[in-house]
Amino acid sequence: MDLPRNDFKARLKKGPHLVGIWNSIPGNTVTEMLAASGFDWVLIDTEHSPIETAELLPALQAVAGYPGTSAVVRPYANDTVLIKRVLDMGAQTLLLPYVQTRAEAEAAVSAMRYPPQGVRGVAGLTRSSRFGKIPGYAKRASEELCLIVQAETVQAIENLEAIATVDGVDAVFIGPSDLSASMGYPGEPDHPEVQAKMEGAYATLKSLDVPFGILSLNEEVCARAMAQGAAFTAVGVDAALLGRSVDALRARFPAG
């Protein structure tokens, strides 16, 4: 049995652009429904959602049934032990939140790699190694693992080049919501100054030939990011889509 190919990683630099959607509602039925919709990637979020780490395994299994869709997992922290658990479950692409310095990016890379290149703990019977059936898994695992770090504060943007050029960082995600709060505009990710800061980050990453992506519920913001070279863009969140749809339906049937 060979090492599973990471299509998301393979397509990051080669293209085409990868359109994704955010999974924040617990239960692998929702995750599978999103995967069945034909998005290039589904982000399974454990940072800003009720989805627990133990629920990642069935969610990953649900996405695996749709070969054209890749699973991306956001653990709730850039934590070595947590990263180890998520990788052992078979996640191949991780989006790690709140990376603000080169040292934090280097720690993330180390957590993704087995010794001697890193500190990932070794276990023989994990889903990631197909329960020990992939020959030489520990030596080759990093070939198909993809690390995306989130730059979502003023400090992170100031350190962007240092973060993005760490060997083992495959892409950078610019987080509009936390960035807006860091800039003094909480709850205003579409503020002109926030958007200008983001677009400056895009230009920096493009000059470094480092793939970048965003999440936005504003389709104009998504379109601008794509036009400026974003490699991957999440264009919706399941809970937001459900909420809007329910509100619109209720409005069509007024009380009385």
C-alpha cells in the first residue's frame, strides 16, 4: 500500500484555484454533505466551533468518500501533542491558528515531522499509516503533509516574510476577523484599512512565491483575493449559510 496522495498540496502551486467551504457544525453528516457539493476542500474547524478533536476521525472518513474533495483540519491550537493526534487520525493538511513569529512557525513544522527532522511522536497502528500497512511511512510521511499557518494579527503581518519562508510552511492563510480586531476594528473585517493590510500581505506572499488563502463571507472580498493570486479561498461557512437560508425562508412566511 502506498502513501496516500495529498491532492490539496499538489494543486497549491500548480493550480487551478481551490475553492473551499468551512465546516463548523458537528456531525459527520454535515461534513459529508459539504464534501458531496463538489468543493475542492472542506475545512473542518475545531477552533471556533463545537467540533471536538475526537469527532475529526469520522469527519475525515466522510470526506474520504469524495475523491475530488480534500479535507483540511484546523486544530484549536498550534500544539505539538494536538497536532500529533490529528495527524495520526489521517489528516494530511493542517491549518494552524495564530502563528505570529518565525519561532512559532518552526515549532509547527517540527510538530508535523518525525525525528530526526521534528518531534512528532511515532506510533505504528494509526489511520495515517493505514494501520501499519504503508511501508516506510515514518520516513516518507512529510512528503504528503501540508502545513498552512494563519497570519491573523498585526504582529504576524509584520513578521510575514520570516514566517512564510520557514522550510516546511506550505502556505499562509490571512485571517480577516482576528486581524481586524488586532488593528482596532473588531467585527469589521471589511474595513478599508483591514482590506488594505490584507492586500499588502497578498503582495508580499506573491513576491515570495508562497501560496496564500482566505475565508470571507463577502463575495467581493473573495473575488479580489482570487484576482490578486490567492491559491485557495473559502467562500462560505455552513452555519452562516444555514442561518441565512432559515431567516430568508421565515421572512417569506410572515406571522399572521
